[in-house]
Amino acid sequence: MNKNIIFIIAVLLVVIIAAGAAVILLNNNPSSNKQTTAVNIADASSLQFTVNDTSQGTTTPYQFTGITMGTSNLTVRVDLPSCNPGGANYTYVLNSGTQSAWNKTSDAAWMTDNFNNAWPLWGNMWSGYVSKLDAWNSTATYSYTASNGDAIIIFDIHVNPTIPNSTFQTS
């Protein structure tokens, strides 16, 4: 095999093992006040969570916030913090009810986005992560391996938080 392929496989194995160990350590922390009862995400009206998606040794963080869940007016905000010091942050807001989308980079002005192009990406990511959280039992994190091999860790999960309207303001 090519040395680069072997190196990539080795790095992926180390990342997956490290992520698994972190999840085990976080979930076995006796000083935490964790619930072990299932949370019904399907009944949530708002939800916030952070995702670390590790693919080929690179972790991409996503922060998701959604309101009016379970209605035709679902509104989702996705924040992508820069992985590089001084790099650009990206933010997307999508409203399924009005079929509108906006985006901005760092502190730039909001720009109208094409909902029909943006929703299949961000809406499907949101839906995929939310559906995985159906199996979440209120512990610190939820992790799994995606069908494409990515190691996914969902954490900082808040069910039905009060979210200010300004979170979704695009003007």
C-alpha cells in the first residue's frame, strides 16, 4: 500500500480511538450531574448543539441552533467558527417557512442566499444530526461514525433553551 494511505488510516484510527476514550471518560465522570433518562428530541421546540465532524484527521466544528421545530416554519442557524487563528467565521440562517436563506462571513453584512441550494446542505445536516439525537440519553455527548466514515461527536446539547430573536436576525 502507498505510505500516504497507511498514514491516513493510522491517523483516522488514532482520532477515532481518542474520541471514543474522551466520550467514555466524559460519560463516566462521577462528579457530573447527568441524567440517564431519554430525552424526546421529537417534542422539542428549540434545540442547540455543537458538532465536531472529523474526516481524514481534520475536525470541522459546527454550531447549530433551531427554533419552531416540528412546524413548517423551522428556522436554523449554523455557525462555522474558523479552524485557523484570524480566519473567517461563517454563519447561515435558513427559514423553511419562507424558504429564505442568508449568509455572512465574520463581521460582514448579511447576504441573501439561494434557499434551494443552501437547504439541501444545511437542512439535511441539521435533520441528520437531530435524528441521531433521538438515541441520546441526556449524557454529555453523543458520538457515532457516519456512513462516510467521519467520526461525529455532538455535544453542548440544549433541549428547549430560550433563544433570543436576535440569533436569527439577518438585517
